[in-house]
Amino acid sequence: MLSLLLRPLRNAALVLLANDSSRQIAAGVAIGMVLGLVPKGNLIAVALGVALFGLKVNRSAGLLSAAAFSWMGAATDGFTHNLGAKALAVDGMQSTYAWLYELPLGPWIGFNNTVVLGSLLLGLYASYPCYLAAKLLLDRFQTPIAAWLKRRRVTRWLLGADLTTRFGTPLGIGVGS
Amino acid sequence: MKRLFGLAGVFRWGYLAPRLGVVLAGLCVIELGAGWVVKQAIRAAGEPAVGARINLAKSRATVLGSRIELAGLQVANPDAPMTNLVEADAIDLDLDGALLLRKRAVIKRGSVRGLRFGTARVASGELPDLCTSDDTLGATAPGARWAADAAGDKAKAWLENLGQRFTADPQEQFQAPQVARDLRDKWLGEYDQLEALADQIKADSKRLTDQVAEAKKNPLRNAEFLRGVPSEITALREKFRELYARADALPGLIEADRERVAAARRHDEQLLRESLAVSEIDTASLTAYLIGEEVAGPMNQLVGWLRWARRMAPAKIDAGQATRSRGVDVLFGDAKPPPNLLVKTLDLSGTARLAGRPVELSGVLTDFTPQPTRHDQPLRLALNATGALPLRVRATIDRTGATPRDELLADCQGIALPEMKLGGGRWLGLTVGAGPATLNVSLLLEGDTLSGDVQLVQQQVRVQPTRPANPSSRAAPLREALAGSLRRLPTIATRVDLGGTLDNPDFKLWSNLGPAVAQAMESAVRDAVNQQSERLLAASQQEVDKQLAGLTAEVTAARSKLQPLLGGLDESIEQVATQLTGGNPFSKLGRMPAGLLK
């Protein structure tokens, strides 16, 4: 139970302490941002979730980003609804939309919902800037922050003994081999 | 190839592989558990809609095979929880698999076998937490205006009035017998008075005779008395003359009073005519009185079914765009979204009991959907019953246009109607014997406007007036005359015209039974009135004759008794005069004529 309660904090620590590169962490943040913005209950959200968990990106960073942007997503519904409505009303795309909708599993995709499509477009539009900004920040601050965190006893306690194997050498508490 | 392997390095296969395995296992579970899901979905969606419990003995479904097989379906009747509204042995449904992936359940072809209706249940089908609704199955239309109600009341009042006229005894109000009785008493009293007066005169004359005889023994001493005797004799004679004159006038006065009896009799005849006069009845009112109650129940139930059907297939057209909690679902191409559930063709077969007779049912239900406004074809039901009771039913629920349209056509030949008791009132009830009948129903509900008619024709009928619990002897002739007239009625045709709206339906009732009964009643009442009048007047006349005969006899007897009395009086007075004069001293007074008192 305690482990379950501490998992978010542990994941937060893992964003910086995992052996992932800054690219992987930034990619996780970008994918999590899109996933957070898009309403759930459709194949787009499922695909984004699969991408987050299936691709070699920082999963913890993605989940934290998704959680944070879910709050923001609800606040941007008005904007994303208008954006999606405009996108779905483009004349030249109607036949494509209809074709897509008529495909098997087409109605399950959820792209015909104004907020789903609008938030997807917004997320995709913001994903690369988000990736670049996250990478820039990580390149500059990941190493010193990680070193500072590694020195904290609470960090070591959070990561737990099961992770000692992975972080044994840097932390100097690894098993002997 | 190298590039492909490089791409493969992007994925965490160690993460994906077990999860793909879990997904495959999930699909297997879905395939195996689809039957249970279908069973729960049917109960969850069906029970609130029907308002009663739905039981399903067996349910098999395959997502890959796009097929559902159900067995032992029981839908309880919300109005009678211990019976099933409908029961089916087996239901097979072939789904369109491609459309399942498009979020739509379209049953291309299905069959329902072993349909039965109204079967008994082992356990109650009542839902414990169900809120009761006005729109329960076949519920009576709350605002139904039954045009027959007022007419039925009118006929009831007419019959009540008729019955009272035949049960009331107008003899109590007859004057002639009473006048005859009064006359008899009056004249007998008169003769008694005359007799008493004669006795008085006789006693006076005797007393005077005795006093004169006594006085004559000493005339000097009684000279004063003897001088007054002649005046007393004169007074006696005067009284006698008055008595004689009254006795002489009596026969003439009696004859005059007999005229009073005749006048009273004329009054009695007039009174009888007025008391038995019956106004003409409105045939429509009589029809409403006889059939109204019998027809009102089924008609209200029929409208209740229409209301239920309209609730099941709402008339309101859905908007082209479905809204969710977040955003709006935009649809492409079609003007309206397709229905989520559609049954294209469903073959029906089973058995039922109609009017107590077993029939084999077969039919086809096409284009059924709980969202009819989203479908471009109306729901159609074609149902045929074969066997003892041939029946054809065609129903259409059309939501394709701007105005919702529901139509029901039913044609049933050879219904065996059971014996029916009509009217049931205190004064007029009819028993219609069991017999074959044909039923035609044609109903159209366009928008909210109701129109159509229901016709029932019963052949080879035997109609008889019902014998009341306490039959009145006076009403017996009326009942017999009515029975005779109704024996000639070959068929009973009844038609109910529907109008108004679904919330305020309007029914108009017509039947040939009303006019036939009215005609029979008119004839029977006329005969009964004549018979009643003759009987009552004859009884009255008999009473009058009896009183008058008694009067004549008693007056004759009284006269016979009075006549010698008056003759004796004359002699008695003469004897006083003779005794006073000792010869014929008062001969100048004269005597009464000998035949005066005859």
C-alpha cells in the first residue's frame, strides 16, 4: 500500500534519475502532453497511450505530463471545440472524413468529435515546441539536479532496494559481482 | 532490412509482447463472455423499457461469427407479474460484423421461434424498485372522452322513468271509486237521518195521544192543554210534510250524484293516459346504454397500447449531431445518424390463444430499431394467424417523415364471442348468446391526431332480455314483447369511430342493436300501455260498479224501510186528531194522500 502511495513521487524522481537520455524524457513529456489534452474513451487516446508505453521514451515523464495537461485540457475545451469544429467543417476534407468514418472501427476513433480533434491538433501543434523546450531544459539542468537528488536520503528511500541493482554503481551501494 | 531492425529497436518489445498477449487473452474472454454480456445487456435495456422482469435461460454470442443465439426468453407482464407478456423458445440473430466495427449492431436476419403469449410464470416478474408510470402497457387513456357516457346516462334516465311508470300504482290516485264510496256513505247516512226523524215524529204523536187521552178524563181541568193540542198536531203534520218531501227528493239527488262518479271516471282515464305516456327514446342513447361499457374498456386499452407504442418509438426527430459531455460529434454524408441497433428482418413463429381459441402465428418484423427517427424505413409488422381463428395484422410505425405516422390494420374472421350481458341496469338488460363474429380494426395515428374505426359484426345472434332478480308482474308483458321483437334480429353490427388526439381521444359508438331495441321497446311499451290502461280502468270500473250497486241496493232497502214508517206516521197523527175531537173534529185539516209515500 505504501509503495502504491509513493509511486507518483518515485516516478517523479525517476524522470531525472532513470538512465534515459534527455531526448527520451522530452519525447515522453511531449507524448504525455498530447495524451493529457485529448479526451479519453476513443482510439486516439488509446493509440497515444500505446505510443507512450510502447516507445522507448521516459514513461514517468509522459505520465506526469499527461496528468498535468489533463487539467489544462478541460480548461481549453472552448478553444479546442472551435478549432475542431473548423477543422471538421473544411469542405475539401469532407469526403476524407466520411471515408475515415466509414472505415472499420472508424466511429471508435473519435476524430469526429470537435474537442477530440481540436485537442489533438493543438497537442500535435505544440508537441515539437514542447519537446524542444523540455530537451533544452533537461540538457541544462538534468545532471546537476540528478546529482543533488542522488545525495538526498529520501530519494534513495523512495527508489527502494529493488532499484539498487539498476543504480548500484552510481550510488555506490550495488551488490558485488 | 537493417533499417527495419533499427526501427524495431525503437519499441520496448519486452513491454509490448506480454501486453499484446494480455490483449489477445482479453479478446478470447470477450468471445467467450459475449453471451453473458448480451444477456446482461438485454436485461439492463429491456427491463426498464417493459417495466417487468426479463428472464433468459441461455445466451450464446460470438463476435467473430457475428451471431447471437438466445433460448428460453421470458418477458413478464408488468400488469400481471405472474404471467408472461411474451415467451420465446429460441431466438437466432445474424449480425453484420462489419457494422459492429462501426459502432452499430445491425441484425441482417433473425428468427424467433416458439412465441407464446400470456403463459404462467413460476416466479413473480415484478421489478421491486420500478417507479410506476402512467404509460404502462395498455394503460387506459386518462383523457379519453367517451361520447357514449352522456348518451348512456340519458337512456338510463329514460328507462328508469319507464320502469317507474310501470311499477307505480296509479289506482291509488283514481277518484271514481272514492267518489262512489263517498256517495254510498253519504246517502246511507241521509236515509238513517230520515229514519231517525220519522221515529221522532212517531214518538211525539204517541206521547201526544197518551196526553190527550189523559186530559180527556178531566176536560175542565185540562182545558188549557186541550186548547193547545191542535197547534201541536199541526206542527207534527208540518214535520211530517218536510220529512216526506226529503224522502221524495232523494232518488233524484242520487241520480245527480251518479254524474259525479262519471266525471271522476273521466278524470281517472286522463290521469292514466298521462301517467303511462312514454316519450320516444334516442336510439344512439340506447346503444350507448347497452354496449357503451362493454366497448369502452377495450377501446381505452387500444389507445393505451398506442400511447405505449408511441413512447417506445418516440415521435421527436433526433438532432443530426449527437452531443457528448465534451464537444460535439459531427456526422458526415447522411443527414441523420444511423441507428445504433437495427433489426432488418425478423421471422416470427409461435402459438397464441385468441378469443379462447388456439392459433398458429407466423409473421415478419422488418426495420425494427429503438431509434426509428434515425432510420429511413418504417417499422413494419405482418402477422398472420391460422387455425381456428384466422387473423391478419399489419402494423406500421413510420418516423421517416416530418410527421410521425402509426397505422394498424387488423382483420379477424370467425371470432367465437362468448355470451355477453349488455346493459345490466335495473330496468333493461340483454343477454347476447355466444356466436361467430368478424372484427376489423383500422387505426391511423398521424402526428397526434387519431382516426379510424373498429367494426364488429356478430352473426346468428340470440338476443333475450335479462330476467331481473325481482321481476315485477307489471313489467312481464313488456319483457315478453321485447323478447318477441328481438328474436327477429339477425346480426349485431357495432362500429366505434375514433377521433381526437392521443391524449384526448374521442370515441363515437354506433350499432344496429340500439335502433332494433328501441323499435322493439316502442312496440312493446305501446302494447303494454294499452294492456295496463285497460286493466287498471277495468279494475277501477269494477270497484265503482260494486259501490254503486251496493248503494242502489242499500237505498232501495232504506226506502222500503222508510215507506211503511211514513205511512204509520200519518195514521198515528190522525189517531191523535180523532182522539181529541172524538169523531172527526179535525177533518178540516185534511189527510195526507194515500199514495204519497210510494
